[in-house]
Amino acid sequence: MTQTDDDLGNSTDDLKQRFGRDMFNDFDIDDPQFNEHFFEILDEMVDKCPVVRSNVGDGYYMVTRQADVRKAGQDWHTFSSAKGYMPNRPEGLPYLMPEESDPPKHTSWRQRLNPFLAPKTVAQYDTQIRADANTLIDRFIDRGECEFVSEFGAKLPGWAFFKNVLGVPTDDLDQLVDGVERGTFAPPEERGPAFAGVFEYLGKYLEIRSNEPPRGDLVDVIAAGVAYEDGSTSPWADRVSILVDLTFGGIATTTYVMAGAIHHLATHQGDRETLVDNPELIEGAVEEFVRVFPPVVALGRTCTRDVELAGTQLKEGDFVLLGYGAASRDPRVVENPAKIDIGRDTVLHSAFGVGPHRCIGSNLARLELRATLEEWLKRIPDFGLRPGTAPTYETGILRTMKNLDLVF
Amino acid sequence: MKVHVDAELCSGHGRCWANAKDVYRLDDDGYNADRGTTIEVAPGSEAAAEYGMRSCPEAAIEVVTQG
């Protein structure tokens, strides 16, 4: 037996004992044990197992180290998004645009959409987002307590997106935000119908807007469509899909980072006081919170040819998850990665993905997080976890915090 | 000091600009405005240029001539 085999043998037994399954060779991203021991398992993987293997359904892999995640994310010729981002994708599920496409189709959309979510553009939403954060805080501050996820974290990102980016009528806002919230947090069987309602609204909204005078916004560009490489114009279904993708990708994800940050500050008095006394440190702290609370645990690619990745031979058609959550905890890149250090000099993470599919809403998410922490700490500088409570989580390719009870 | 920004690898994270605004500029799409070219770093801004370079999640920036 070689040294490597011996190590692997030991770690398999060890993993089964600690997590109830061999998380390296028999991984299941939906296993409740992964949710339960999330950070511990990610740290084990990034330390010892560059390519995790799953036998669920057709089987899939997950790369865990930052250099390998970057290599696969950047090499879209070999690691294609055109067959979707989820492993064992249900038959007949329509593909989301532009997330589930490759260049040049992906590029033709991104080039048109990028300006509307660039730092300069989203900066115009700063005042409105801060006002909205304060409106939400007004609703519960006198009570001296709140359930952060439902009363703030699930609301603000929806308001920020639907109001500022899509410009939907104010009267429709509650219905939409509620739909996304139920689509994320309701019992699993109610989520599909809740999201379906949101997507139906978005389709109608796009149709209405396409018949109205242009406002010079993102929705105009989506409604007009783009020219594809073959000379055709993007079909209507692709245009609705863009709106669905932006909505699905940009709201609940930000909620998790927000909740993670507020939970950390509720339970770490020193860091909380540091940020209250030195608000100029919040921008850097946001980057650290994005690194350590990864709402997108992993998204997948399909190999277009046989290829070796991180020492593992993959075959054409194999499905590989890019382990963003693990890669952001890679000790080869981040010193003492398990520590939440709000004063890090450089925060190098993979939370927004890597390569041409980089999260298009990353600038808006950062703005929402910064506005949240700045406004919250001004109004509620001293807060803690309600005694006897603890947050609960749900994890698959996405991770959410379901409840966070605070007192102040 | 000169740094090169790779045209293909820049994906618009904007970290170079966020951490070294005197050295790196963004275009209207939020991508490095000088991608595909080599930037001459002003004397005194070398440390900032390196900080911006280290912040890039794509490793899209490299030093071509030390200052």
C-alpha cells in the first residue's frame, strides 16, 4: 500500500465517522450532514481533496481549490455552461440565460447588460437603498427585537433590485418580494409555485414595457433583445429568461451574506464595536463577509472534451461543480482562512465566481451590504442573538440562513 | 513600473479599481478600461499598483517592468 492509499483509507473512515458519509469520494451537496458541518467539511476538502466525487444520479465532481476553480471557470471552451449549472438537471427544465450559455451568445448579452450593473450605475441607487434600509429598521426598532431574515434580509435586496434596476410599479413590489421570499424559504413543495408566480409577472412586465416608450434602462435592453452570432435575434423566451436569471440570482443570495454578517456582528462584540467606531472599515469587512458566507456554494460546468483537472482525469460529458465556497477558504491563497478577519489586507475569494460568468450583480450586492451595515450600525450599534436561539441553515448548490432572532 | 491587464481574463470584478483608484480605471461596463494594454504606473504608485494586482480574482494583471 502506498502512502497516498494509506492516507486516503484513514481519511475515508474518519470522514464517515465525523460526517456520516465519505464526503470526498461519495459526496452529496444536498446531504443534511453537509449543511450541518458546512465549514468544517469545506475546510477538509480544500485541505485534502482537490477533486471531490459524487455518485448521486449521473455522478459529478467538485473542484475545491482556488487555482483549479479559476482554471475551469476561465476555460469556458473546455468547461461549458451551455448544459446548465446544476448537477442531475431535471429533464425539460428550460435553460437560464445568459448564465447557462457560452460565448459568443453569452457575450452578446453580457455586453449589453453589464453597463446597467457597473459600479458607476449602481452608485446612483445608493441613496434609495439607504432610505429603504431605514424604512425597514423603522418597522421594528422600537420593539427592541426582530427576526432579521424575514424582516430585513429578505426584503432589502428585493426592493433594491425591483425598484431601482427593473423599475416595477411600487404597488407590485410587496407581491414580488413576497414571492421570491416564499420561493426561497417556504416549505420545499411551495417554492416552485411561488417562483412560478414571480416569473409569470416578469414575463408580463417585459411585455408591457416593450410596448411603452423606452426609459433608457436595463429592461429596455432586455425587451429589445440582442443579435446572436448566427444573425438571428434572441427569441422572446430568452429575453424573459434574462429577467428570471437576474431575479433568481441576485436576491436570496445577498440575503444570506447580509444575515451572515449581522449574525457575526451579533455574536462578536469586538468586531461590532470596531465597525461602529470606524465605519470606514466596513467596505473591507463586506469583502470578508462575502468570502466567508458563500451563498453560491458551487455552480457546474460540463466538460466538452477529455481533460485532466487537479490531477483527476475527466471525460467529455462529465459534470464538474466549481466549489466557490471551498475555494474562498483555500489556505494557499488566504492566510488562516477559517478565521473571520474584518481587517484583512487583501481578500481574495471566489464568491462571485470566476471567468466570463462572474456574478453580474456583484457591484449591486456590495453596495447593498455596505449600506446595510453602515445604516444598521448607526441605528442599532448594540445588538445580540436572542438567548436560547440559534440560526438554522439550508444548503445545496445555494446556502441560506433561515432565521436570525436578534434583541437590542 | 509597467503592468499589463489581460484583455481576456478581466471579467469586471472591479477589485483593482476599488483598491487602487489612482492606478486603475473602469470603463462604462465596469471592466478595466486599459485591459489589453500595458499601463505605465506613476512614480510613487507602485505599491498601490501591486495591491490592485493582488486583489484580482482572475489574476489578470501582471508586472511587466519593475519600477
